Amino acid sequence: MIGPLSGEETAILERLVNIRHRLTVLKGNRGGFIKANDVMEVYNDTVSEVNRLNELRDQAQFDPKNNRVDQHYLTYFTSYHSSSSQWVKEGKHQQRIVNYKQLLMHMSESLVYSETDLIPFQRRVEELSAIIHKDGIEEKHPEGIQILLERKLDRCTKLLNTLHESLSDLSPELVPIHQTLVRIRRQLVALAAKPKPPKADLKPLQEELRRIDAGRVGDRFMIPHEDGTVDVPESQAICSSILEECFEIAEEIKIRSNEAEVSHALKPIYDRLWETRAHLEGLLLTHRWTLRETDLWNYARGLQEIDKMRVDGKFVDSDGHRPEGQYVLLYLLRRCYGIIYTLLSSSEPVSEELIPIANNLTTIKKCLNEVLKYGGPFSPHELYPYQLSLHKIESLRVDGTFRAPDGTIPEGQAVIMAH
């Protein structure tokens, strides 16, 4: 739910809107490459607004729920990728936290996760916390940006702790059953996301569900002991609800197994999510993004717009009904959020001038790795095409650095040299 805006925050929002318009003009100017100097003035103005917001909230002594400043604008201003490495670094921290929070919120909403699922989340939150703390000690960011990052990470940490606490009520005897049900549900949802789910993939999952269900007595899971006694562990509702939901998904897959599409009312959303996922998976091949062509902000913004269409967690049609195919859309939505986070975690910022070189080096590296699989030794003649390609790239350097057409030194030199 979006929180209200105070009068002071409304003024900040209006100034941020103007800043965004200035960024949009820079982004739309295709007459040349975007330079770091062109965006530093905008960056400094953004930092000033962040400082005003932090000061305002400190005085009010409260940390509001996401309002339009947080959710719609400020979240993406510091992640609005530019040729400035400082802004890019802050933006990656910010965007990682935002996407991490989205993933955790979806997990909390579905109530389908295990301690095993939370381990990588916990590890990444701790890594981000260490990075942001170190950056603060080394004063790598303006004070206002540092405070903003720490507060957003704190919200993410609190949400993660809530997820851990919800699992603490689960009886130890039911943990294996719970983990199995979570795994089956995940497989079912992935199967449901296919345009035409094959029945052969569904059958073994249904049989596994029936075996688990057969172990219940009077809708309760029983834990037998060697001495012949039987215990009825607590937290039955957690496992029972997942089991019932798995049967529902399996039934929906059976209904759709002879159909090529989801419900007609949900088809536009399905097509949009499917296309978004395809584009994002394409970006995974290069692990590179730039300000203009592969701006992840646009994808994240589009996903949030789709997310807001849900009513009480479900997509509805014009009559307020909940058409079939809900699990398919939720799977695609969460998959897209996950890919964005993967891209932000693994990609490296490279200025637009160096993107062609970076992509060429990535291609050469992949080819050489494939060649290595066949073993050696290799003759000079066999390696000549790769040596020639590397020589051409090497010849582009001037005094050890790659230059832009106007003679300036673009950022991202270290990334290129690492290849």
C-alpha cells in the first residue's frame, strides 16, 4: 500500500519529477554518447533532494511506508544508470535492495518457502550490508545517499527476519514434508507457466502429492515412532495449506493441458510478461547494460505496473472476477524480478563507447572456452583467428587506454582490461 505524502515531501517529489525530465532529455539525445560531465549537475541536484528528504524524516521521527517519493521516483533516481561510475555504483546498490525486497514480499505473500530458500537471501543481504558499511567508512557516497541506502537495506532485513520468524512455528517433524511440498509447488508453477503443459511432466508430481496426502489421518499429518506411538505435530495448517494449493495448481494444469493459452481476460498480461522475460533472459547472455538500449529501470518499472494490477494478490477481469491462470502470471512476474536481480548482481557497468569492445571480448572468451573443451595442443594456425581479433582490439588503445571519438577516456577501462 502506498503511503500518504506530506506537504514538504510533495515539494520534493515535484523537484524530483523535474530532475527526471532532465534525465529523460539526456537519454533521448542520440546525437552522441552520454558523458559523465553531462549528468553530474543532475546528480548533485538529486543528492540535494535526498538530503532534504532525510532531514525531513529525521525531524518527523518516523520512517514512512513507501509513498510516491520512495516507490515511484526516488527508488529509481539513484539507479538511473549513466556514464558516471559513482551514480552507477549507488544505483546498483539501490536497485538490488529494491528487487530483493520485491522478491521477499512475493515470498511472504505466497507463504511458500523454506529455510533453504532463505539462505541465499540472507547471505546476499549480509554481503550488501558489508559493502554499504565499508562504503560508508570510506566515504564513497554522499552522506544523504549513504543514509538512504542504509534505511532501505534495514527495511529489507526486517522483512527477511519476519520470514524467518514465520518458519520458526513449523514443527521440526514436519520440516521434511514442508520442504518437499515447497519443491513440488515450485515445479508445478514452472510447469503451469508453459504455453501447453505436458501431461507426462505432471503425472509424477501428482503421484508424489497423493503419497503425501495418504500419510495424513483425518487431514492431519502423523509422525510414527519405533515404539508404535504416533505424534500429531503442531503447525499442521502450514503444510496442509501448501498441499491443498498444490492440488489446485495440478488441477489447473490438467484443465489447461489441452489448451494453448491462458484465460482470454489474462492474455494481454501473460503476453507482456512472457515478452519481458524473453528480453531479460536475452540480456543474461552478455551481462552488460547501458543507459539507453538495455535500461533495466524500464523493465523494473513495467513489472511494478503489472504488480499494481492485482487485487488482494490476484489478477481480476473487468467484472472483478478472478480468471484461471493466476499461478502462471505470478510465476512469470517473480521470474522477471529474479532475472533483474541476477543482472544487477552479475553485470558490470561499461560506458556506451566501450560496449562493442566489451561484447567482442566476451564472444572471444566464450569461443576460447569452447575450444579448450577439446583439449590441446593447438597449432598457431588454429589459434590465428582469435589472435587476430585480439590484435585488432589491442590496436584501438592509445597510451594503454581505449578512447572515445572525441579523445576522452570512457569509464569501464578496468572491466575491459579484465578480459
